[in-house]
Amino acid sequence: MIAQHEYIEYLLSTPFNYTCTNMADHKPNLSHDVVSDFLRQERFTPADLWAIVKTRINDSESASILVDDSVQDKRYSNFIELVKKQYSGNEHGTLKGIGLVNFVHSIDNDGDFWPIDYRIFHPETDGKTKNDHFQEMFRRLITHKQLKASRIVFDSWYASVDNLKLIHRSGWTFFTTLKSNRLVSLHRDTGYQHLEMLIFDEHTLTTGLIVKLKEIPFKVKLFKIVAPNGDIDWVITNDLGVSVNLFVAELANDTRWQIETFHRSFKQLTGSERCQCRKARSQRNHLACCYQAWVALQVKAKQVGQTIYQLRTSLFADYLRHELAYPRVRAISL
């Protein structure tokens, strides 16, 4: 049996092929079956991720928890157990893949960010929706992680009535976007109307409006954020003291950009989409190792003062220098 750190180091070292066969071909006295048995028999969990990042997080009351999901592209896979058709924001449509719901801890827009929890979305296995996973991970923030951070940022997918109630009851502050068809009321004696029907003047565009969201027993502050191209984001928060649109826009857009950065680098640098094992347990263990591989890259990159992309590229620099100086395959002269 191989050790977990050996598999993680393989993920960090291989330039493009992330298969069990490739690892066995390049490590002495190792067979394909040993690698595949390791992935099939071990049982790594999201708790392992928290164990290695909890001491590295610069937690504070001003920190945020960012929430989003991503799909690990498996469009050409027909027999992998966790693969299902699901919506992908990057594809703006459905995609065959493995869905992940991620919680990322962020200091601020320019600071460190670390994945702290995740769940694999596969209701056929556990019967859980993405919102079920959201609530489970949020409760563990309170019961297990006990962070100083008490602000959570997410998009409209997770802005369900139950989620907003849970966060508010727990004493946390939320910032979330809403779809334009959500219903709000400006006054007790007026009915509910769609967000797009509200009228904002120059003052309220800056300070926001206090509104009652349908089925929510507490008031929220609503901001209309208009992008230069005319696109509109509707953002609500249960922090009624927030009064500057620019701050809300930064939280709702700029800070959330960090979790998109995590998703992209996770896929590009750890081989998260490249495992070809068919069994669900093998895929779960592979992804668990990918999270730890990403953390290892981030830790090393901070130590040497590079980005994780620069660090990953530098791993192959010596090979390239050697091949340029002493090419094993030479061009054919005319």
C-alpha cells in the first residue's frame, strides 16, 4: 500500500497524466493495482482538509466565508459512479461531471484564502441537495470550526428562505445576490413586488433600501448594483447598518472572485478532473487528495514568494533547460 503523501506528491509532480498506471510506471516497485487499491480502500474526508488548514488561516472578525459550487468536467466519462448531468456556471448549461460545494475562508479581497470544507453533490447517493450540504457545512462552522469570522457570502442559488433563517438565527451576517423575481415589500401596508419593479433614486442607489423579503421574518437591506455594461445585481444583507454600495459591491463581486480563482487553480493544478477510476470511493479519495495538494502548493508558494501557477511551472524548469541544452529529439535539418 502507498501512503497518502506519496499520492499527493504524485499529483503535484506529474505534468499532465494523473492515472494510476502513470504513477506505477514512474515509481520503482509500484504496480497499478497497488495505486488503484489505495484509492478504492482508503476513506479520506473533508475533515482531513480542515486539519491541515486550520492553523494556517489568519482568522478575524472581518474575515468572510465564501460559498460556491463547481463541476469537475467528466463529459467523456460513461462509467464513473459519481458523474451526473448538472448545471455548470462556466458552461452556462448542463455538463456531465462531479459536483462540489465549497466553503472558502477569505481575509479580504487582496488577502489569503483557503478552502476549509467541501461536499460532493450526488443526491442519488445521499439524497442531499446543494442547500442541504450548505446547511450541514454552515452548522459545522459553528460547532466544529468555531471561527472568529461571522460573515458569509454566496450567490442566489443558496439564498433560500431556510438558509437565510439559519444564518440569521446563528448571529451571522450574510451577503447574497437574489434573482430578480424574488418578492419584497417596502412597507407593511403595501404588497409584495418583484425586485425589478422597485425604483431607486441617486440616494438609495448608494445607501440601499430596507425591505421585507417574502417568507423572511426579519428585514434586510437591499442594494441595486449596476455594472458598467448595464447588468444588474440585487444584493441583500441582514446587516442593516451597511450604508455604502461600494462596500457591498466589493463583497458580492470582488471578494467572491477569490473562490472562482480557487476553482480554476484547483482544476488546472491538481488533476482534480483527470482521475479515470470508476468507483465512487476512488473518486472521493482522489478529490480529497487534490484539496490537500492545492494547500501544499499554496503553502510552498507563500514560502518562496510566488503564485501557485509560477511554482507549478517552476517544477519543470530544470527539465526544459536540460532539453534546450541537450535535446534528446533534434529537429531534422533541411
